[in-house]
Amino acid sequence: MDAAILIRKIIHVDMDAFYASVAQLDNPELQGKAIAVGGSEIRGVVSAASYEARKFGVRSAMSGAMAKRLCPHLIFVKTDFARYKEVSSAIRKIFYEYTDLVEPLSLDEAYLDVTENKKGNPSASLIATEIRLKIKERTGLNASAGISINKFVAKVASDINKPNGQKTIPPEEVIEFLEKLDVKKFYGVGKVTKEKMYRLGVFTGMDLKSKTEEFLTEHFGKSGGYYYNIVRGIQKGSVKPSRIQKSLAAERTFNENIASEIYMLERLEEIAKEVERRLLKSKIAGKTITLKIKYSDFTLQTRSKTLDMYVSAAALIMEIVKELLFQSSMKDSVRLLGISLSNLNNEKKKAAKPEKSIDVQLKLEF
């Protein structure tokens, strides 16, 4: 089969500082200012930060207190998921004007396969530019994009010219691009893996490519095979229009830490009812119930149990949650509680075939 037939044109669209940008859009007084969505200077966790705040080191998942120390003039704003979903829906409508092969990753990013598209435009780069312009015109927000032969390279590329930019890695440049890339920029390589790779003398894609699959598997387990393939331009899986939901959860962060187990049960009852509501809305159920506990010192603990049957009712979920809560004593007062269900009855397991390595120097319109 001609290798050119296997080349896909994938766009990764990523909204710039989405939550913070929506807040600034809705409140002009916040434009150009350092803001954090979620949390407060006393407690809570930052969900997102504007680029003005990021210059001071403020990042998502950081405590509000730490963020305020780094950026004393930081402004905290409340999350508004109803508004985020509204804007996200408008953005996705734009995607569907070009292709039905849209794979949302979250409210603010998605993959699009535009190999064959509704506009008949052979250039994925031009399509990405059009999409970003339409997003700006219709929502007032900026988006960045990455364009390449598979999801991995497109996602890495989308971060290169942020904010409000795009980067195309055509087929003939993919291998060279990956070889020069610092491994810390490889999507899926976190801080711990990066440090381990550095200790092994693996600093760039070229270093990674020089290692055998056996070596990588020995040091990184199943992920070793993934790293071996990805640096060669090989990736399993295509853009999936309907992503299968793996879990469903709800959680609450409290204004004051709680130590009373009775009070915890009251809050968990509320959370379980919210989980039930979401399960019923999605028409799914799960077998594995997980209790999430975050203590006052920010340490996180999870306790899980898998049942023989699928459940969705709050009462049944609470029976297991009580068991998990009392299976061992609490180490400290609690600042957050959460319940999640996984092992859902919507899961379908399909073996994906890897796309062929792009060692052929192809000249396609990208």
C-alpha cells in the first residue's frame, strides 16, 4: 500500500488560558490583569491562571495561598462551568463546520482530522488558521493550534507558538522535529519520567531514538514501547469522534477543614446524589467506587472497591463509601472529599493498529 494513503492531517486546537480568558472576556475590568480562577488567598486550589499571572509563576493545581505569595496583586475569580460549557459548545460548532471527526479532550481542546473535510480544502494549515479566526470572531477568545500527521505531534506543536499562534510539522519534517525535541516536551512525559530519562542520558528525541525497545521497556515498563514508537512518528489510534468516558466523579472542597466523620457523611451524601444525577443523565453505571480524601496538609488518599454488579443509585454508592471511609482511621482533618465511579458499562475495548512510520520523505500540501 502506498505510504501516502496512510498520512493523516490532524489539527490540535487548544484555547489559550481558557477559564481565565472567559473571565476576562465577561468582565473587561479584568483584562490585562493577573487573575486566578478558583481558590482564594486563604485556601483552595487554582484551576487556571491568566498569562499575566503565569509570568509570576502562578499555575493550575497550585494552592491559592502560594499563588498570592508569588503574585501579591493576584485577583481571584470564581469558576463558572455553565459559562465555560456555553463557550465550548460554540467553539465545537465551528469544528463541525469542517469535519465530523472531532475528538474533544476537554472543554478547551480537541483533535480534528481534516484529511478529508467539508470545505474540500487540502491545506490543514489554512483550515487551522480559518478555525482560529472564526473562534476569535464568534467568541472573542484566542486559540492556538498544532498541525501534523498524528495526535501526538499535533499536540506538541500546538504549544510551540502559544498564545494565539500555530505550528505545522509536515510529514517530511516530523522525524527531524522529534529528534531535536527535548524529552520534557514530549506529551506524556511528566516531571518524574523526565528526570529518570535525564539520569539515563536521554535528553532529546535523538537520544530516545538511539535506545532499543528492550531498553526502554526495561526502564519504563509498558510505556517503553510507546516511547519507542512515538519518536519514530508511529502512534496507535486515530481521531475518535466519540471518546468513551472512563469515569465519572464529583467532589467538594470545604471552606473550613472538617474532622467530624458525621459531618463527612453528610457531605458525602450530597456528593453521592450529584454522582447519581450525572450517571442517570449519561445513562451509565459503574462497578468500581473510589473515595477521594484530601487532608489539611494537602496529602491525597484514595480508597476503592470493585463490585460484581453495576450501580448508579446514591444509596448503593453510599453503602460502599461508608465502608471505605471507616476502613482505616483518618490521619488529619479533611479539606476535600470526592466520589468517583469507574469500570463503567459503556467501555468498549478495541485493538488499535499503529500507523506506519513516516520514514518516507513525502511532499503533501499541509
